[in-house]
Amino acid sequence: MKELKPIKKFFENRGWEPFPFQEKAWKAFLKGESGLLHVPTGSGKTYAAIMGPFAKFIAKPKKGLKALYLTPLRALARDLEIAMREPIEQEGWPIKIEARTGDTPTSVKKKQLQNPADMLLTTPESLAVLISQSDAENILKNIEVVILDEWHELLASKRGSLCELSLSYLRSLNPELQVWALSASIGNLDEAAKVAVGRANTPVIISGGSDRNLEIECLLPDKVDRFPWAGHLGMALKEKLAEILDPQISTLIFTNTRSQAERWYESLLQMRPEMENEMALHHSSLERTEREAVEEAVKNGSIKWVVCTSSLDLGVDFQPVERVIQIGSPKMVARMMQRAGRSAHRPGGRSHLIFLPTNSWEIFELEAVKKALKEKHVEARRPLHKPIDVLLQHMMTLACGPGLRMDELELSLRDTFSFADITQEQLSWCRRFLTEGGETLKAYPQFRKLVYDEEDGRYHPAHSRIATQHRMSIGTIVSRESVQVSYTNRTRIGSVEESFISKIKKGDVFQFAGRKLEMVMLRDMTAYVKSSKAPTNVVPSWDGGRFPISETLSEALRLSLNEKHPSIDRVLSPLLKAQKELSFLPEPQDLLIETLSSKQAEHFYVYPFAGRSVHEGIAQLWGLRFGKKEAATFSFAVNDYGLEIRAHSGYDFKALFSDDFFNAEGLEEEIGESLQIGQLTQRQFRSIAQIAGLVFTGYPGQPKTGRQMQVSASLLYEVFKKHEPNNLLIKQSYWEVLHDSLESDRLTKTLNRMKSAHQRWVVLESPSPLAFPLLVESIAIGQLSNESLEAKIARLKKTWEKSK
């Protein structure tokens, strides 16, 4: 293809040879095709995606915005812009690219609309804001291609649904629109590709790049405890970790939560104080300028070690990084691949990851990850089903922009996967909700947001204030109640959750952003602090930080448990021996059920190995089923391997148990009956209300507190529940609790699998190694004691060891 001559010349000038998948992608684009590029991280997929459009722009130059490159992170847009400018400036191509995100100054955004670039690097939210402009049609009508970077990160979220809706609008302007999705780690390539290109188009899938050279090793303890519990092993290995960290090797140290990152940063700093100026902390609650400074320092080599969270999972190009440490199981095969790929991020690079288990059983999880990788099993990401809150937001966006036509909207929704089966009745409900406030909010003018213009047949905002507030609220990321943390001189440090800071009194010292901070005062949703040297163990915690194990990894784990693992068998043999002696080590076809009588209670343990969300659902369901046979007060504990149901002494779990407990019929109704589902759905409703535009988060500089928003959402929830039980947003909150939080589909599959398994009942005399973490979990929650958890566990272990 002659259009590709400038592109090939650029490669020649750099002394590079294009990869076959890159040339294939360029030719597919120039033929007018759409699809998905499935290429390992750091293999050159960005050039595969953009050089086709660049070749076309050079061959057929014309003015106006012609391409959008969507990234999930603003920081990626900045990095990608630099990477894309390089060939343009080197070769003198007449192509203009710019970034447009929430960080772009308003003055620059205005200039971008007056003199548009050929390609805009932007985020899904900024694209929606563009669509909400009154001249959106003029701005976007010439878009020829949209590139969706890191598509796996967006696909299975409301941001993915927002993307689908925005793409359907762009297709309505240009039916020939080409869409290319990029992904390095996804299990359902065909489905992901179809969602990206829309139902009316047939995607092509281009895979390529050699499988990434990936070296994974486990930091093993000298010996493991016969009674493991969550987190017990992590800090026990900190000295080993400090020994292997090399000041000359640039290293990312991943943890799964922000609290863990804070604790590990502090621990490493105490052990290696000489690294104070070459070590940093990075997580999403730190101030953006601080995070960007850390990223820049990693790139230029002035920072060698970064303790971080998923905030650095995605593709910021850290070429100097040579090694990745993973503390604790990543709980997903794809997440392990993604994080490992942050090291040696270049074509042909060899990624090096060292895994540090925080629990003895997690050593098996690493074996399961290796097994899944070997068999090329990676988690699938599926689009959401009909999130009405996102649809309401999109309808408002269209009304603020070109104007909303219901017939056009319906047509474009049929093109998506998330909303293809929406009914006329549901669409009419959405329209009435925005024009009249629905059945229950008719009396309040602020909820009558749209008016119909008979002249153009479109709905528009009732007044300009509504349009302004909507544009400020676009997006589907709902943060928890957060409070800014600033020094008394108003220098911002980051943010913590309102629920944490409300427990901190004046003079209290806590650790945040790798510093010890003394609370001075709380005013206007800002915690003013000053530096302190006082020792403290108080670290903020953030809700929702714990990942449940994925279905793919849990299946691999069940298979790995009884396989031979020469490299770890020596270390784990005491643990496995204890499990076999005290109970039974289940094979994949077994269902292990243990019971234990203690002075305080009867304990019922089950091990489906299906993840903590599923286990929570089973615990609640079986608690209800036991209660129907013989009334009792139950308490529960769950982890990724199993669950515990606890009842009063003498409660005969085995006598009351039957095959009916595996029945999955009418599951959702029964879970709804067994759980305090109202409280869960009410909590879920707050984020839904915010995305749907029912709760305004406040003007810049005047944010509403989390409590104010919760009160507003709670009032609306109660009104809808009482007067409009069929309200689609109420139904959605119930659906999200069942399907997202409790994973009811996976729960059904688990019950069916357990039903056909061989039941192995064991009566324990002391907790088995599998039961002990659940026992600790129940001790850690809700007991009044002035004894530390560690002291309590040590006392218990001593008791059980003696009884052996």
C-alpha cells in the first residue's frame, strides 16, 4: 500500500523493522476494517494502532478532528501524546495531536474547538463532555476512527457502558466510523471486539507479538506455620525482601490496598533508611502533582523503588523499571500479567516478577497463576447489562448537546451490547423521569430537567443551570466520601475517607503519604495537619480495597492443590501434613465440610474455593436454610477459600443438613429474604443516584460532604421504595447487589458444582489449617477485647498445638 511509505520510512530511519502484526493492523485500517488488537504489554501495539490513521492523514490531508484515542487514565494521555509526537516531529508529518482531559485548562480547551487537532487523546468522560456541547455535531461529525486503549479495563464497567453509548452517537453521525480496541490481557476476545465495534459491524482480531518472556519467582519463607492466617506471612518476610531489593535495579513494589502500601513503605524505610531519597509511595489517594512527580522520577531514574497499588497497573511507559514485586496474591491472572508487564516494558523485554505471599495458602495461588498462564486461561470481561443510571446520564448529555430525539436514541441503543434489549416501556420511563420527575418527583421543579421543543422534535435542558450542573457531573466513577488532607499552609497532600478522619481527634497522629501527620483541625471537608515525629500505627483504610479471587484463578487453585510442586513442596509439607492429619486435603471433585465444637459455639466450615463474594452469599443462604429447620442466631466469616457459620453450643449442623442446601432454584428471592438486602441496596443506590444526576456533588470549591449526599440519596431511596417500587433505579440497585457484590450467577454455578461433588465430612478436634484463617477472621471482627489480635492468635495457636 503506497500510503504506508512514510510510515515504513520512519521505521527505517530508526533502524526498526515493523512487526508482522503492526503491518497487518495498518493494512486492515486502510481497508476500512474495525476490530481488536490483542498484543502483549510493551510489544508495540500503540504504533500498530496509530500508524494506519497517520498514513491516511498524510495521504489525504483535510482539516478538522478526525480521530479520537481514548485512554482510561489521564496520565496515559499525557505519556501517549509525547510518544506520538516523536515520529511526527522526526519525520515532519503534517499531523497535529493534542490531549484533552479533565486536567486540560479551559482556555486550551476553547482553542482546541476553534482550531481542532487531527487526533485528540482523551478519556471516556471528556468525550461525553464534548458530546454535551451545543455544537457537538459540528465538532464530531468528521471523526473517522476511535481507538480504545486498555479496553479490558473499561469493558466490564459503567465507564465501558458510557463508551458504548458515546460510540453509538458517533456512529449515528458517521456510519463508516472505524473502531479499534487494544488489549493485552482478556479471555473473551471475540465478545470484547464485538462490543467495541457495535452489533452492526463484524470485527477482525489481530494478535501478535511474541509471548512475553515472563520470569516469576516466589519469595519463600524458611518454614511455614501449621496454622496460617491472612496477612501473617507478609511482614515476616520483610527482611528477606529488604535484602533482595537492589538500589541499582528500578523496582515497582505492588500491594493490593492503599493501607498495605502505606505500611510497607514505612517498613522498608525503617530497614533501608539510606534509600529515603530514592524510594517513593504511589496510590490514588495521594495528590495528583505528587503522583506525577513520582512517575517522572521513575522515568528519569532518580527514584529506584516505588511502593504502589493498582494506580500504576496501566500502561505508563516505565522503560527503566526492570523488576516488579507483588506483595500478596493479585487474585486475578490478568492482573498478575499486567503488573509483571510493567517491567522491561519494551519489545523483546523479559519481565521479572517476585511474588511475596502474605499467607501460606497464597503460595498455592501463585502455582495456580502459573498453571493458568501455561494453559492460556485469562479472565473474561463482560459488558454490563442495561445500567439505567448511565443511560439517563447519556440522555441528559445528548439533550445538553445536539438535543435528544427518542427515535434516534432507540436506534443507536440497538447497536450496543449493554442496551440492545431495552424495551419501549423502559425507554418511556427514562423519558418521563427526565421530563416530569417520574411518578414521585413531579412536584419538584428541579427534577423536571428536560423540555420538548416541537420545532426540532428534540428534548433540551429546561434551563442553562441544569446543563451546567450536568456537564460538571459527567462520569461514572463515584468516589467514597473523601476529605482533603492539607498542611496548615494549605499545601495539599491527598485525601482520605470521611469515615476514617471522623475518628481522628485533634493531636492524634496518623501515617499517610509515607509521613507521620498530627491532626490540627477539620474544617470545610479539609483535615489540616502538621508533620510529627511521634510513633503511630494508625493508617487510613479505604472501603472496597480487597479483591475477591477470580473464577479463572479459583478453578486453577482447586486443581493445583493436590498436584506436585517440587519447588514448594518442601516448604509447604508441614502445612499439608497438618491439614491431612487434622482433617482432609480436598481433591477437585471433593467438597470438604468440617465441624468443630468449642466452649463458645458450634462451628461449620465449608470450602468451595469460589471467592469471598460467593462465600458470603452461600453463608447467608445456608444460614437462612438452617434457621428454617431449627431457629438460631448465626454469625459468619468468609475468605477466598471457604466460609464459616457459627451457632450456639449443641446446634447440630450435620443432622440439619441435606441435599436441598445445594438447590439453586429461586436463589435470588431467597438471598433477598436472607440478607439485610435493604441496607445493601440503599448503600448501592447512592452511587446510582449520583450517576443518574439525582444527587449533585457540588460546585468547584464547594463540594457537598459525603454525609449530605448520603442523606439526599437515602431520602430519594425511601421515597421511591414507598411510592414507586418499580422505579428502574431501585431495581438496578437490587440487581447490582445481587449480581455484582454477591456474584449470584457464580454462586449458582458454585452450588451446582458442589451438588455433584463428593461430600467429605470431618469432625475436628482442633481447627485445621484451612479453618484457622476463618477462626481468626471471626475473632478480628466485632469482639470487645483489650488484647491485641496477634496476642490472641498466639494464645490460641499455643492451645491447639498442645492439644495435638
